[in-house]
Amino acid sequence: MIELQNASRWYGQIIGLNDVSCTIGPGLTALLGPNGAGKSTLIKLLTGLIRPSTGIVHVLGEKPFANAKVLAKLGYCPEIDNFYEDMTGREFVTQMAAMSGLAGTALKQRVDDSIERVGMTDRCDRKIAGYSKGMRQRIKVAQAILHNPDVLVLDEPLNGLDPLGRREMTELMVSYAQAGKCVLISSHILYEVEQLTENILLMQRGRLLAQGSVRAIRELMDRHPHHIAIETDRPRELATALMAHPSVLGTRLDPKRESVVIVETSRPDAFYSRLPEVALASDYEIRRFDSPDNNLESVLRYLLDNKKDG
């Protein structure tokens, strides 16, 4: 649904996007990267706000720049607020619906439906000037979904929302992805992204650093040992027993938690399969185990740090 082939974008002497090639299909994909990574440039290319300096950008099989056919099937929620403050939320969404080509009964129905879906029905007739950050965020999403787009691009859609609002918004985004839509989310809230999707695009300095599921990317990091913390009743004995497994590179006791063994392994899946056998064979009490490496934040930190070193 989205395809880039060697796409680059320059702003004078500054490179915003550097030779990026990727495809994004139906489902929910997270666009991640530090400030200056090129996320905003990529979003502007996909939403037709700018055109690439070189290469090809296709959305739904066509170039999005100044293409009304593509824009009619694309929804966009920008990070920055840019409202007519004297408008009510309903007036704003209605204006955006009219600009999308809707009219008459269809316009009113779509406006009502989208406002209801973002939980703003009881507040949509208040002026936007009096809206909180979370209410502004909701009404921006309402205008993005009112024409039932096939591609939905959301730039920091969870900013300013309270916990309930974030849950409602994530449920909305997931429902669109499950309906076969292409949903691309730019966000810096990693633990929420991790709950939303496994599929990521990671950018740094205008380049695409990695694409795919967090798990698949993590499994490619052969040079980086996987750490697993295991809390048990006999940590020294368990540490010795685990060293016999070929996937274990080393074990040590956690200096801050006497009952915890830290295991380094090059093959976490093999280790997880072996752990129950070891525990049952000598009747170790495994109280809990987790991996500080098996999360999105650690994967991104590893990729970014190693890219700098390279």
C-alpha cells in the first residue's frame, strides 16, 4: 500500500531522507527514530506535502504529491495543531469533510460517526479555543478518519491524551489495522508502541536503519548477548547448572538481588525451551524471569548505538 524506491529528499544542503527503499502493507506499522531521523520528511512525502528529490514514492500505486485520487483515500493527523480557534470541533470536522468532497446527508453522517468514534460527541459543539490538548488530539483524529481512508498516517497521535484516551485511541487504530487498512504511526512512547504492534520502521539521520518485527530484528543481533534475569531459591546452583547448556555464554549473580541469576545467551529461544527441564530436574523454584533486552527500547538503543560506532 506504500512503496518507496531509493527515495531521497534534500532541503538545500541538508539531507532529510537518504536513499530509502521499503514497502508497507496492511496493518499497523510504527515509525520510530530520534529527532532529526527523517520521520517528518517521510510523512510529508507520503501525504503529498512534498515530492522526493530523487527516487519514487507510491501510495496505493500512485505518486501522492498533488494527487487528488490518492489524497481522497488517505487520512492524516499531524503532530502540530493548526486550528481556527473560534470554530467548534464539529465545524472544523465539517469543513474538512466538505474539502474532502462530501456533501449533504453523507457529510453529516460521516461527521457524526467520526466524532463519536473518537469520543467527542458531548464536547464537539464547544469552541476549539477552550479544548485541552487531549481534546484537540481527538478532533484531529476525527478529521483524519471521517472519509474512511485506506491509508491512515498519524504523527504522535497519543500526545496529550490521558490514560483512558490513549486506550480508546489505540483501540481505534488497532480496529482500522484489523479491517485491512494501512496504519502508520509516528510515536516516541515506546512502551505503548510495543503494545500496539511488532512491526517497526526505524530511521536515523535520514536513512532506514531497520524494518520488520521487533522479534525478528532482535534475533539478528548475534553479536549482542541476550540477557535473562531468573529469580530462584538456589541461584548459585542454578547458575552452575545452566552453564552446561551450549546456548549459554555465561551466568552471574545479580549484585543488587541475591536471589537472581543473570544469564547471557546467544540463542534465547533454545534457552527458554531448556529452562523448564533444568528446573524440574533438580527441583529449582523459579519465582519469575524476564529479559531486560527483549523489549523495543533495548532493541532501538542497540541499533542506534551500534550504528554510531560503525
